Amino acid sequence: MVGSAVRAARLRSGVSQAELARRAKTSQPSIARLEKGQVSPTVISLDRIARALGAELIIDFEPVSDETKKTPTMEPRAI
């Protein structure tokens, strides 16, 4: 999900992976792996990418649905 958001923002900005990598001080293959969802980027690198695209990084939490709350959790058992 993060990778596709980065790709969408990059395309909206009209920037190539190579140009984004240069601006964000990383490599083009790193940007490609991120966009494909092959890596889990740090918040610091996402912020650097956002700034390189002239965007703001926003991290948000959404409430859990009632259905999700009903899912039983696995608790450790003593043996």
C-alpha cells in the first residue's frame, strides 16, 4: 500500500524513479523496490521521499471496526 502511494505521488509530480532517487538521496533500484512493495521503508525515508516530491508525509490511524474487535486473540498458554 505504501509503495503504490509513493508511485502515485511520483507520477502526479511527473518525476522519474531516477530523479526521485536523486532528490531523496537514494538509488533508483531502492525506489523501484519500494514501489513494488518489496521493502518496508522507515518513516525517515518516507519523509525524505515526500519532501523530494514536494509533498507532506501524513501518517494516520483509523478506528477498528466492531467486526475486527470481535476476532479472538491468541493468548499464551502454560503447558
